[in-house]
Amino acid sequence: MPKATTTRTQPVRHSRVVCLVSEEEMRIIDEYLKKYRITNKSNWMRETLLSFIYKNLDEDYPTLFGEHDMRR
């Protein structure tokens, strides 16, 4: 019987990012994950990091006029 093919909804991830944290930082992260019942740590890290980046990119989007000029 041939293997069923499925379409991927998410891209295949090949790149690895490594981040070192202190024991205290790790304890804080673990407590947060436990408190909010987050079981997929890598997915949470990826979503948290990318949402922070997207938010900053959206706020820093270049505009035609400076903030001072627009508030007048």
C-alpha cells in the first residue's frame, strides 16, 4: 500500500538557533511554561520571538513624515 501524501501547512525548518540562559532564567521560563500549561517549548519560543520581532518591525515601519510632523 503506498504511503499517503499530505500537504504541509507549515514550512520545513532546517535552521537551528541556540541561546544560552542562566539557571535562574531557565527556572523562570520553566515556571512560566508550567503555569500556563505550555507543553511545546520550542514552538512557544519561536512564536514569542517572532511576535516580538513583527511587533517592532510594524512600529518602526518607515513613514513619509516624521512622528513630530504628524502630531502637529
